[in-house]
Amino acid sequence: MTAAMKFIDAHTHTFLRGPEDLERMGNAGTVCAVVCAFLPVQPTCAGTLLDLFAWLDTVERERLEKRGIREILAVGIHPRCIPPAPDTAPVIERVKAMLQSGRAGAVGEIGLEKGTDAERGILLEQLRLAAELSVPAVVHTPRTNKEAMVQETLRIIDESGIADELVILDHLTPAIVRALDAKGRTFRMGLTLQPGKTTPEEVNALLDERGPERLHLDSDLSHMPSQPDAVAEAARRLTELGAQRGDIEKLTFSNAASALRAAL
């Protein structure tokens, strides 16, 4: 049974959904959502992202709180949202200020999409900021050419000097989890429950192979096909598949709380 369980959705863009979906999240037992900065268009200037951050810190925080969901805000420059140079500097300054004030709890969502020089440069800068402030970094991996982009991301992570334990590599496949385990890397690793990404059956197979350590689940709730109660539904399905309740709780709550340093 999962009725008494509580959940963290460790990667969302709830601001791209209506109030009915937030109600559904809360009713399913989601008590915390990590809200990552992202826009499905390239910003024309720094102000676009600065306004987005303000929206997430005020309107979105209140919308979630009304449904009994705590917001953990991640702010940063997504690889598909890089404003024209030199407009990245004011954005990085705002990210740093929000992290230092406690208004944001992580850098994110950052990463590589196509692996351009601009993407590499802004990823390195933001990873160094996360290392400087000792805060978690939520790192995107793309649907296309994922394995190659993960390898390039690892190179940039190592160049930045950030500790593995501060890095949350998200949207991973089970195969990449296995490869990172084989390399002895100790990243926090997100598995996304979205069409075309990870299924509860694949999660269950990973549990049988390696246990739940450093893994957590998320919906990547956004303007794309995604399910507001995906984490709760995965917990239900994992229970049906015979997974241990303690392992499910780690995947759907405590591992994410640890990765984000959240007291819940």
C-alpha cells in the first residue's frame, strides 16, 4: 500500500501546468516539488530569465503552497535557454544572489543539449558556481545523443572541480546508471517517469541489481507529455512488482531530500 507514503517530485516545471495538475500532485501525496528554471524558447535578453526567476520565487511558490506542496527552487541557465552574449552575466549574478539568500536551493536546470561551445562554457561556469557555494546542481541530459553528451558532461564536471555528491545527473537511462556505477562515480542520479524515458519496470530491475542508493524519481512535469502524479504512481507499481517499501521510500522521498539537503 502507498496511501500513507509521501513523495518528492525531484524535477518539475510546474509553472507550465494548470492548477488542476497541482491539485492532482498534492492529492497523490507529493509534499515537495523541485521546480527547475526553463523556458521552451530561447530568451532574447537577460530580463526574460530574471523575470522567470521572480515568477518561480513568488507566484509559483504560492501556487504550490496552496496545494500543500513545498517548492525547492533551482535557478540557472538551461542549455536551450541561453540568452545572447553578454546577457548571461546578469543572470549568473542573480542565480548567485538567490542561492546566497536561500531563495533558491540549487543551480538548475543546467547541462548540455547539442554540445555547442556556448553550452559548454555556461555549464562550466554554473558548475563552478555550485562548487563555490557548495550547493546541488541539477544537470540535464538530452533525449538525443544522450550517451555522448553524458560523456562530455562528465569531462566538464571534472574540469569544474565540483564534488560528485553535489551533482544531480537527471533523465538518465538504466544503462547510463550502470555505466556510472562501473566508473565508481557517486553522483545523485535522477530517473524520469515520462513517455519515452524510464518505466517503473526498469526502475524495479535496477533495484534488484544495485539497490536504491543515490537514485530518485521525477516526473519532469512540463508542457510536454508528463504525469503530475507520476512519482506516486511509480510507487504503487513498484509495490505491485514486489519492491520493498523501504527501497520505494528512498527512491520517491528520502534520496531526493538528501540530494537537495531538504528538511521535510
